[in-house]
Amino acid sequence: MENKEKETKILNNNEMEQVAGGFVYDGVFEWLKGFNITCPNCANEEEASLRKRYATGIHVYYTCEKCGQKFYCVLGESNRVKLYKEK
């Protein structure tokens, strides 16, 4: 058997809409509804200043426009949402 590497591409909002054939990305995944997203660095929770950069099925990547911290949310075990800082 050959050892083949798989390439993973993270789609941006426009690409997700095109791949899904008419799916309109509304900016919120079902598993994120009901959770207040807060910057892990400065505790900013203003939705307008937490910019979504891109997303996968279980990850949503943000940048806080107030302090510049990059972070992401992950859907973990038992449907718990975990927040991680990026280095």
C-alpha cells in the first residue's frame, strides 16, 4: 500500500456557500447557539469586534479586534464547547 497524505483545506464563508450548493452561512453554527463567545485574553464579548476568520465542522476561528488575540472554539466531547488561544 502506498502512503498517501491527505491535504486539508479550511474553507472561508464564500467557499462554504459554493461547495454546499446554495447553503447560506449565517455566521453561527447550531452547536454555538446559546454560548457567549468571549476573548480569552481581554474578556471582550462584543460580537461586532470578535471577527470570525474561518470555520470547519467543529472549529470556529476568531480574532479579537480590540486586543488582537487569535482564538478558536471547538465542539468537544459531550457537546461541550471549549475555547483555546492561538499562539
